[in-house]
Amino acid sequence: MTDLAELLQAADRIVAFTGAGISTESGIPDFRSPGGVWTRYDPREFTFDRYVESADVRRKSWAMREELFAHRPAPNAAHRALARLEEAGRLSAVVTQNIDGLHQDAGSRTVIEIHGTMREVECIGLRPAYGTPDGCGFRQGTEWVFARLAAGEDDPRCPECGGIIKSATISFGQMMPAQAMDDAVQQAQDADLLLTIGSSLQVYPAADIPLIAKDAGARLAIVNREPTPLDGFADVVVHGSAGEILGAAVVS
Ligand code: NAD
């Protein structure tokens, strides 16, 4: 089997597809890690509909965000390796399921965030239905909410229209962002190597991206601590830590 460094060297339109596992070495737990945020907050409680219906769910959601923001993580060797590949003109885009902004902190410029970003909040309107935000366009850094909470509000509302404010992330039961998904599919179709890093590849439709690339003729490389359901389709599979593996495989 070809090794990862060789595949990376042979490619010049690499698209990286990253999941929570690329950020665990930066101190952000993935869904399964013991003590991770999702072992203390029940993800089923944070569906889009429940967020819209319940001020209590919104309060809990802001408490969780404050906890997530309490420590400021830094990008690790894997994020930096992808930024170097882009700088060298060999990586076209990072498509990420992560909401943590660490790719941009590492210097990546073309980052497609298919699950949104936790660094911003947005108005989603007064009573959005069908998992679709229906806001007035108000959008701010997440610190805006923290300032309102510190000032004594527990359910900050849009200053423009009174709508509900929500983190600019994609919740369970929320429609995927159409533009970001279209861009991700286009990148996957144009790639000559699709490199997935730190994703269990179990969340659809996001996990379709590697298969779309493979169907369009790209090579597929998977770097993950555990086996994934797509390992059998890959040209190279490396089981281990993303930072160590990418740090070593991307030399330039
Ligand atoms: P996941 O938690 O389902 O899977 C993460 C995978 O990464 C696991 O298979 C694990 O074995 C592997 N892994 C963990 N640490 C690793 C490391 N250092 N090196 C290599 N592999 C490692 O995550 P997912 O597939 O990204 O999907 C779950 C959802 O979780 C996504 O929707 C994402 O939005 C969300 N999420 C994001 C963050 C973040 O932004 N950092 C954190 C937690 C969850």
C-alpha cells in the first residue's frame, strides 16, 4: 500500500475533510472522550426546535458556550500541517465539521465550515420553523452574548428585531447550510486527494464528502485513531494521532 507521505507528495489538489479528532490534541474533547462536554450536556436536548421553544434550553446552551470558551485552545501540528500545504499551493480547501475556528487560527484561508462556527451568533427570527433560521441578518461575535449575560440578561434577544439569538452553529434538527454544502461538494469533486482527519465518518450527510471525491476519481486517505466505516474504500488508512501523523507526513 502507498504510504501517506507519498500520496501527499503526488497530489496537487488536496482537499482535507476534518472532524472533532483533529482538535483533541488542542484540548477540545470529541463527542466520545470521557469528561467531554457532551458527557455533561445531553445533545438530544439541544435540537433546533427545542432551542426555539424553550428559554430554559437557550440558557443551558449559553452556559455550555461559556464553558467551551473558558479555555482558549491553540491549533496543533495537524492544523498547522494543513495550513502549510495550502501555503505551498497544494491544498485547495479544508472542509470541516468543526465549529472551533482552529483551522483559521493556524493560517488556513479556504475553510468551509459545514456545521457553522461557535465564534459567532446570529438572529434566527421570532419563531423559525422546519429547522431553518429566519433571522433579520444580525450577526456578532459570541462575546456579544457573553457581555449581555454579564449585564444580567439570561436570554439575549436581537437588538434589531427582537428575534431569538443562537450560536451560528448547525444544531441537531437544523438544515445544513446550502452554500457551504454546495462548496464542499464542488471541492470534493475537483480534488485529486481527499484526506480525512479525525472524523468517525458516521455523521451524514457530511460523511458523503469523502465518497463523492472517491466517485469523482480522487484518491482517499484516512487518518483517525479508530477504524471508520469508510476504511475499506480508502487508498491509505493510518490509525493514530493526527498531530503526530500529519506533522511527520507534511515536511515542507
Ligand atoms: P466524532 O467525535 O464522531 O469522531 C471523532 C473521531 O476522531 C473518532 O473516531 C476518534 O477516534 C478520532 N480521534 C480523536 N482524537 C484523535 C486524534 N488526536 N487523532 C486522530 N483521530 C482522533 O467527531 P466527528 O466525526 O467530527 O463528528 C461529530 C460532530 O461533532 C461533528 O458534527 C462536529 O461538528 C462536532 N464536534 C465538533 C468539535 C469541534 O469543533 N472541535 C468538538 C466536538 C464535536
